[in-house]
Amino acid sequence: MLDMAGKVAIVAGAGSVGPADSKIWGNGKTTAILLARQGASVFLVDLDQEAMAASRSIIEAEGGVAATHRCDMTIATEVQAMVQACRDRFKRIDILVNNVGGSAPGDPVSMTEEIWDRQIAFNLKTAFLGCKYVLPVMIEQGKGAIVNIASVAGMRNDFLSGRSHVGYGASKAGVIQLSRSVAGTHAKHGIRVNTVVPGLMHTPLVEYRLAQTVGGNDAQKLIDARNAAVPMGHMGDAWDVAHAVLFLASDEARFITATEIVVDGGSTAAMP
């Protein structure tokens, strides 16, 4: 079950924020390590070479196979070169996980045009470019699985928080529809495209970024508030996201495409 032996997976955003020895991992790092544990050869992609190296060292220490490639996923020429480098190294590409992204606060009045453009590029263009250059390889192979990472912010509005992240919400909604559109176009090529939609997750971003930007530098207070906001009483973590990715990328999901798995502990069910 969920055997990835013989498969090659690109994981974009495979590093993790925070110290290399942290016990809390981001979605990309966790996904890459889980895919490797299931037998996949993993091509780790990130801007942060040290973070990638940390992910690779864990995989290789466990007997897995991984390679790293520094790439700005917002730049087409770099993405194209990255895909070719993966193909040169592993000869094929079976799985693409588009996991690059991040949020910036602001409504249309307060958000600058530059930040808006950056949000669209960071969250949506990265997924588009990953698909753009991996799809021809998968078409040639006659099969493949793409999993894009979105957010519940792309499905529901969190009015109760009083915060607006218009660029993030719009771009993550775009990721969901991008997946559906690409899935419909390429189903005939044996390529499946799906989306994992995380809710409130306890990742390094909570402690190393959100605690400063929205938590008043009180990480524990922010963690407690986020836990309380989830119907299940606690946030998820990167393993919850990674296991959803693993399933959608696996042969067990062979008849699943153009859909989403929401990983949010019931949060969207409680939203307006």
C-alpha cells in the first residue's frame, strides 16, 4: 500500500523554516521525507540550500535517495532548468508536488500593488510553472501525478479574525482551479492533478514568522488561539498534509483527479 518504489518525485519547497535540528517540520520537508520513506527518489527543490541539505541528510541517513537543486520557482528559465536537471539525474518524473507559497496581510486598499503581484507569483505562478515544464515529461511517459498545495483561505473567508489576506486568498483559490483545469486537460494523457487544502497547521511558520507578524511575539498565545479555533481542538501538522499528498500521488488514488482533500480538522465546516 502507498508504495513509491521506483518513482521519482519533485518536491518544490522541500526545505523548512527554522533551525535544521527543529522537531517541527514544514509541509515540503515532511512530504519529501515521507515519499522517500515509501521508496521514492526525491528531487528536493528550494531557494534555501541549507534547508534542502537538512532534508536530504535525513533522507540519506534513513537509506533513501535524494538530490537537491536550488531554484526560484517564480522564474521560468530556472524552473525549466530544474526539471531538466531532475530528468538528467533520475531519467523520469512521476510526481510533482507544488508546495511553494506564503501569505502577506492586507486588503485591496492597504496592500501595495507590488505585494499583490508577489503573492500571485509566489503562490500561483510557481504552481503554474511547475506544471508547465513537468507536464511535457509526464505526457511523454503516458502517466504522472501532480499535487498542488492550496489553503482553506482559498475556499472560505475568516471574518472572525478581523484580518484580511486578499492576495493569499485569491492566489490559493487560483491554485485550486488551476489543478482542476489542468486535470481536465490532461486526464487523457494519464496524468492526475489534485490539491491538498490545509487549514490551521502547526508548522515552523507559526513560531518563526506568524508569532512576530500577527502574534505579538507571543508564540504560545498564538498557538493556543489557533488550537481553540479548530473544531477538533488542535491544529494539524505537516504530517497530516504529507499523508494526504502521499495518498493522492499513489497508485491507490489512480481514479482520483480534479479534486481536493481538505485537511483542516473541520474548520471550513464551521466557517461562513
